[in-house]
Amino acid sequence: MTHPLFDLTNKTALITGSSQGIGFALAKGLAEAGATIVLNGRDVSKLAEATSRLKTDGIDVHQLPFDVVDHAAVQTAVDSFEKSNGPIDILVNNAGMQFRTALEDFPEDMFSKLLATNVSSVFNVGQAVACHMIGRKRGKIINIASVQTSLARPGIAPYTATKGAVGNLTKGMATDWAQHGLQCNALAPGYFDTPLNAALVADPDFTAWLEKRTPAGRWGKVEELVGACIFLSSAASEFVNGQTIYVDGGITASL
């Protein structure tokens, strides 16, 4: 039996970028804690496939296709869903992208795309959902940050900048919206075996480096993010606000 503090029954959770990887794992985990799930993505076919997989497991799931970087489209989609289906109680801002190359060679268009996908999306969806939450005096917003919120590695300086911004935007959300009954926090994964990291996972030299650098000595499994996400989505975190919780095998705690 689920402890009442962690029970998400009768709650609805929107997870952006949830057709695969971390977003899909979090969606499945929140569903197993009782939440109704709203999957989001731009690729309608991938979104339909992900929805079908969850429905096969008996999960109550909706799909809400929109582009997180399009402020007007986000607003329209969120307003329409709320009108037709009821409140979005939990938002997980998971949509994001990565592009790796030396900073001196980094294309300007990719820098702009990273900012839009990783930062503007959090503002766009966060604002659209919060406007409804504020009226109800309750709501949970979880922004997906990264170990790069506090650390840097060669070749990903712009990504590091975007994830630093996510951490600070989370603090800003909490500062503005806690008075309205919202809890806004960030969940920061370490290195996880996901499609976004496929090239690194396939690189034996990088994996060897990661295993030595991480106290836990391995890549993370996406399912290991679920517990922290349930905590931040539930009544157990009612007085937790503006925090970034690292789930990283200890990498940010060690030299």
C-alpha cells in the first residue's frame, strides 16, 4: 500500500518530452503512484506509440502534442486540456536537447536552439500551467535540471549554461509562486543511459571515465529517478521549494 504522503491518486501529471527516455520513465513511475498521465512531444507517431505502451499496462493516459518552444501553442494546448479534462496538478518540465562541440566552434544557431529548447520551454509550459495552479492555490512543478546545473565538462558549455538557468529559474518560480501554494523544484540527473546519451554510452573510454568519476561506479538507470520525482510531486514535499535535488550516484559530491 502506498503511504498517503506519496499517493498521487486523483492527480493529473503533464510530462513534457515524454515519448522516450527519462520523460517516459517518469510518466510510468508517476502513474504507478496513482497519477493520471499526460504525455507530450512534437513527434505524433512516437507520442502515440508511447501512449499505447502505457495503456497496455493499464495506465490512464492522455496525449497532448505541442512544441514546448512555441509560447502561443503551449498556452492553447494547456488551456484546452484544462477546459476539457480538468486540472493539471503536476508538471514535469523534461523536454530538452544536447549538442556537443568545442565552444570556439559552437554554431550560433545551435546555441539559440539549446536556449529555446532547454530554458524557454520551462518558462513557456511553467507559466501556462502555473496560471491555472495559482487560481487553485496548489500545484507541483518539477523542472529537469542536470549535474551540469553545477558542474561543467568540455564540449558542452552552452548546455551547461542552459541547465544553470533551469536551476535559477526554478528558484525564481518558487520565490514568485510559493505564496500561491505552489511547490517548484528541480530534479537533477547525473549520467543516465538514455537516447540523449547514446553516443557516450557506446564510447568505452567515456564509460570507463564515468565509472571512475562516479562514486557509485556506473551509469544511472532511468527508473532510479522515479522516487525523487514522486516525492517532489506529492504531499510529502509540501514545504520543499526552490530546491535542486541531485540524483547522480554521488558525482556532484566528490572530486
